[in-house]
Amino acid sequence: MPASVRREDMTRLKRRVKDISRRMGANLVGIASVERWEQYKMTEEDFYPQNIWEWSKRVIVLGVQIFLPMLETTPSVVYSELYNTTNRLLDDIAYKTANFLNQNGFRAFFFPRDCYGDISVLVKKPEAAFSQVIAGYFAGLGTIGANHTLLTPEYGPRVRLVSVITDAALKPDPMIKKDICIRCGRCISNCPQSCFTARDDRVAAEMDKHRCAAYHEKLKREYRYPCGLCTAVCPVGEDRQIYGASSISEKGIGHVQSFGSKISVGEYSYIHL
């Protein structure tokens, strides 16, 4: 199928891409035009997908839910397993989505959800070659919150993302214009390393990315990586309607964190809602 197919064929192709991705486990699927990177200028030009892959036209962003009962035990082996499982699932969905487009005559590949060799690398250079959060915002899945994560109506920031970059000119999805973040400050006050400083002039807080990465490096040595407290405490998202303000007791958090990782007595991390 050539890249210059008729509009009705592209409409059908978009529907198939979304249906296939959801059947494989994606909870969220959105499509962004690469022109949005240039239009909104939220990152340097070197990070625009069209400046890295000149043939790229669309970015298909796929998201899977992070389960609150597991996330709220963080930092723990329980959350580590959830994090690793969502990564494997995302890569699998993205690979098969890109493969479907390739088999239909389009160029497509997936950019891995994290894509760094080790967390120690991020301590020295805390940035990635491609931002899944910005891509999710441009694809209409949510808006960017105070803690620099993508906030979605369905799951708040409790969603993991991966992107498929393609030359298939699928119709872009509309962006969400109104900020979802309610600026409650819970992500800022609950950060165990005080990495965030609130700003009056914008939603996103100032973030010490080096300090955040260094803390994650410590957690990895203790086998309870990553942290994620700033996503666990966020009150935004329909998933909160299911689980309420908290899905686990403080005693339960201490119990779960006591097993499976190198943790000393008194090092338990609690969330404050």
C-alpha cells in the first residue's frame, strides 16, 4: 500500500491501527503530527522526530495503565515487577504495531519507552533522545503536570508510554487544551528527595533531574527501583474513583517493603494524601 493512499483508506488504516494496539493491551492510543513539535517548541530542534528521521509524519503513542495497589507500595519489589512488566508489554505492542504498518507498505518503528543503558547514565545526563511525555501530550492523551509526567483523564500520571514513528499520514488526534493538573502540590510535598520547586508562572515545577536520577540509582542498588511516589499521590484520574484516596494501609506498605529488597529498618516510604 503506497504512502499516497486515499483519505478514506487512511481513515480505515487509523481505525485498524488503534484496534490492533488495544487488542494487544494498550489502554490508550493517540496520534500526533510531527509538525506539532515545531509548532509548540517544547524541546530543542534536535529532538524533533522529523529532524532525526526526515521521512516521519506521525507519532503513534501507546499507553498502559499502572495499577494503584502495586504502585502505592513503592519503592518495593512489587512495584519494580509492575514497572518491568509494563515495559515488556509496551515494547511488544509497539513492535507489533510498527510491524503491521511495515507489512502494509509504510515505514514504521518504535522508540523504546525508556532507552537508556543504566540509570547511572542519567545521573550525568538526565535526558532522553525522545520524550514519550511530550509525544503523549501532542497525541492528545493528556497534559503535562507539575511533576513533569503526562496526566491522563483515565489514570492521571499512572500510565507508561511508548511511541511508534511512521510515515503513514494518519489523521492526528486533537490535543487536550485545558490543563488536567489541579496544582494540589502533593507530588511536590511527597518527593523523598525534594526534587520539585513550584512555579507560579506555569504548571510544571522546577525539577532537579540529577537529584532524582541519583536517588533512583540508589534504589536500583537496593532492588526496589523505581520511585514513583509523585505519581502514586496524584488525585487526578478515573482510577481514583475505583480505588479511592488510598488502596493500601501504611502498615501494609511497611509489610510489603520489608521483603525482597535491601531495605533497612526505618527506611519505609509512606505517601501522604
